[in-house]
Amino acid sequence: MTRNTLDYYRPIVNENGYILMLPNVGKQEDLLEGSINPYAESKVKLFPLGTKLMRGEEVWRYSRAGSVGLNIAAPLQSAIAVHAEQNDDIAVGVAAAIGSTTVSLTSTANLDASPNDEDNSFAEGYMIVNDQAGEGQMYKIKSNTGFDTTAEAPFKLYDPLTIALTTSSQVGVMRNPYDRVIATTAVMTAGFAGIPQLAVTASYYFWAKTGGPAAVVAKQAIPIGDIVIVGTTAAKVDLMNAFITETIIGHAMTPAIADGESFMVFLTGDR
């Protein structure tokens, strides 16, 4: 079957001990590759989104900030869907056979909203067939045409369909979890995406710490060893034994003394 992906696995080790794990991409030039510095930001993209960087017990993911700047040490989440309609039940406009790498989705007035109306706004994200023919399939998106009124928007996939889709099939689409990340909200509306190690300019690219030791802003006093969560206070972390329905991101390595002070958390979001 024809595939739109380049099988590519290459750990890069530099003199500072960083190991870079690049994802599979469409072609060699998509790999980009800039200088490795997890404490710097850039206006231009230097690596594919989601690229994994490791050094010892530390893990980062290459990310892009949303339209609002990010504070150092404030926990992040993935972008919120522009409209709930993009999550599931989008109509497939044209039947797609087994082996096809293009799926045309039918736009609606709700889907036609910024940035959904931009070409490639879902590139490096994911498409899931959530109902009817082909249900259960999920694929990484290589590129897409922006949603426009009720027109058909072709989505190109890296890998070919293994089950045919019909015009009764329904799908959902999501951005790459490290694209347009925002500060965590008091009620989580997306998954945990890491911790910035610098103040990040709106729409800039940077490395978010997702695993291992990280400085994080606390909302309250938290003892060493206790489980740390997000989702009760915007852009801060809380103690799990006070709130048991939110997202666990790790455990305290040093004590959090008071609201607004940073402390060390061993992140378990990515290992």
C-alpha cells in the first residue's frame, strides 16, 4: 500500500548528553533539525511538533504556544477544541477505499471557525473514525484543507486506510497535543502537555518538560512525596488528597511552601 510517511528512527546524541527522538514524517526535509536548547524559544519551527528530547531522567516535547504567552513553571494543557463538533460525528463526504490516504470531510458553519478554517491547522494531529463503517481506526494527519462553509475538506493521512469508509462514516479530528498549548484550566478541558522552563512568547516554539524533575508553581503547601495534580486551579498545581477527580502529573520532590511559590515535581506525564 502507498504510504505518505517516511519510516525514520534516529536517536541523535549531542555533546551535552541530549538524546533527540524524531518522529516519522512525510519526507526528509520535514525533519527540520535545529540546535538543541530546551531553555530557548523560537519564532520559527526547528523540529516536528511532538519531537521527544531526553537527558538522563529528564524528558521534553517540542511544542508551540497558543495565542497567549506562557509563564515559566506554570503547567500546560493541550489546546481546547474550537467547537465540540470537531471531536466526533463529522460526516465523510466521499467514500474512501482501503489503501486510500485521503479522506474528505464535510464542513459545517460551526467547523468553519479560526483556526479550523486554515489549511494544515490539523497537520501532525489525528483523525479517528468514531462511528459507522470503519469505526475504531485512527490515523495521523499529514495535511488538510481548512474547513469552509459546507464544502468538502480533504485530509491527507500518513498511513493508508485498512477499512473502507462510506458516506455514513463519522470521524473526529484533533490537533497535535503539543500544538497551540495553553495554561491548564481550573477544570481540565484537554490533556496535560508539560511545564515550560522559560516564559514563552505567544505562538512561539519551545520545549515543554513532560517527564522527570521540573520546577512547578504550586497553589498550596504540598509535602515531599505527595501526589501532585492539575485541574483545580488555573496554571498551578494542587495536592491530590484534597481533590481526587483531577489529572495526576507526578509527585513532590521538594515541599511546596505556599500559594504562588515554585517547588520540584517529578513529572510522570512522559517517560
